[in-house]
Amino acid sequence: MTGSTEARARWMSALAQAEPAAVEAAWARLEPEPVYRLLRAAETGLVMVRGRAGGTGAPFNLGEMTVTRCSVTLDDGRVGHAYVPGRDGRHAERAAVLDAILQDEAAREALEPLIIEPLVAARRARQQETRARVAGTRVEFFTMVRGEE
Amino acid sequence: MRAGFADPVFESQRVFRGVLDAMAEPGRVITLQAPPSSPGLLHSATVAIALALLDFETPVWLDGAAETAETVAHLRFHCGCPIVDDPARARFAIIASPGEMPEIGGFDAGTDEYPDRSATLIVQTGGLVAGSGLRLSGPGIATEARLQVNGLPPWFWEALRGNHARFPRGVDVLLTAGPSLVALPRTTWVEG
């Protein structure tokens, strides 16, 4: 994976996993409002989430999740895609436009600290809150050795 | 990258209906509602049919004239269809330059048990006019239909008669010109 692919994966992930309201707020801060065309309007479907036991076992189907995707293009031909969890078409459309804009190096330097970093931080805070909440009910399992050998 | 249908559900249903009508009445010229834009050399009817009928389960073969980077990207993005190099493996073929197309026998004609598992050829022509020209007869045509087709090589019609003779096996042909569509299923007999 090249550096730019990694960076793009990071911001696409941040946009997709952010709260729709947070993406909307980031959108409101864009000056001027971006001009774009829809390549594929937002549409909702299912994707199969696959897992591997322990991260290394044989792949299995964990279950399906609802996903909304959208693709847009800017006037200069840059194409942005978004796949976001849930059924919020507006979230997907905003995320796709932001993906297209962020592919420009200059725009990225200006917007990444302004838009992406707060989304990443907010997600981390949400995760930590969840961790703290479930930590209180944590149970440690262990196996007694019966000493037969 | 270009846009596909603005309203994918209803527009592809309309195109599907158009193809159905064309197949039911071979020789009748159907005008399909054009998608917003067409990549490469593709006619708007060809693109409309592709957007409506192609998906991840329909391998597509493109002839040399049709296989531009733009067209391939368009079909991959909007249809998600695999593009194959071997005509025999294709469910659909898009032929932009019929003068140089491979033999019709080279496409999948299905099997005697499953004649429906055959290829459909989308052949772009220079113009389709009903009412004069070739004589068509067969299922879906009361007595005979007349159709004038521009831009196809003379051997094409001989090859279509060979295709007809293989019934129930054989390929089905969709002729396009701009937004117009005429279907020539394998059951149709075409005479010069």
C-alpha cells in the first residue's frame, strides 16, 4: 500500500465511521461550498462482513450489515467514493465529496487538521467511553488444570 | 468518469421493457431513453442496454473498437461486470466495429439442455429503418417485417442464417444505432 493510499484509507475510514451530524458540521465549514456531480447517487444495500477467528483462522461470515454508498466527481475530474454504515444517503454523499476534495494535496493539507482530525478524535473518545463502560462487567475466564499428568 | 442513470431503478426498468418489446417483435425499431452520457464509441442505446442488463454475473466481451479505457472503466464502475478476452466465455458482447467482428460461431450458443445460457451480441450499426430492405420472418412477426440496416458487412446476414439453423442453440442479436434498438433473436429468419 503506498503512502497516499494509506492516507486516503485513513480519511475515508474517518468520514465513514463519524457521526452523520459531525460530517454535516464539517461540511458547513467548507468555503466555498463544493460543486460536484453525482456519478452514482447514494444507494443502500447489504455487505457481508467476514471474520477470522483470532485474526488468523479460516474466514467465516459474521453477518450482513447495512451500508450506503455514493460516488461523485468534481469539475476537474477527481472522483470520490464513500461507503458508510447505515442508511444515511446524505452522510454518504458528503463523505464522497470530501474524499474527492482531499485527494488534492493542497486541499488536504488545509482540510485534514480542520476536518479529519476532529472526526478521528471524536471516534476515539466514543470508543474509549464504550471501553470504560464495559470494563466494569469484565470477567476473566481461566481453566483449572486437574493435574492428571 | 461519467454518470450512469439518474434514476437507476425506473430507467433500467424502462430499458428492460424496451428490450423485451424489441425481442417480442423482431424488426420493430424501439427508441430507448438515452442515459446521460456515453463513453467512447458506444451509442446511447448500447449504453442504456449495458446499464440495465449487465452485472457481476455477466462476463462481457468488447471488440477492439469498443474496448477503450474509458468504456472499460464505465462498465466496470456502473455495471460491475467482468470484461473477458475470450468471446466464447462472454454472456454479452459489445461490437462497435461489425466489419471486423469475429465469427458468430465463436460466441457461446448455449447447450441443447440449456439453450438460454447463450451470448447476446449488441452490434452497433450505422442506422436502422423499418419498412424497407431485409425481409424478416419468424415468431413475433405476423407475415413479414422489413428492415434496412446500414453499416453491416454482407456476410453478417449469411452468418445469422447459420445461427438460425442451430436452433435451439444460437446467439441473440441486438442491433443499435444512436438511441434505436432492433432485436434479431435466433428464431428470426433474415433474407436479403
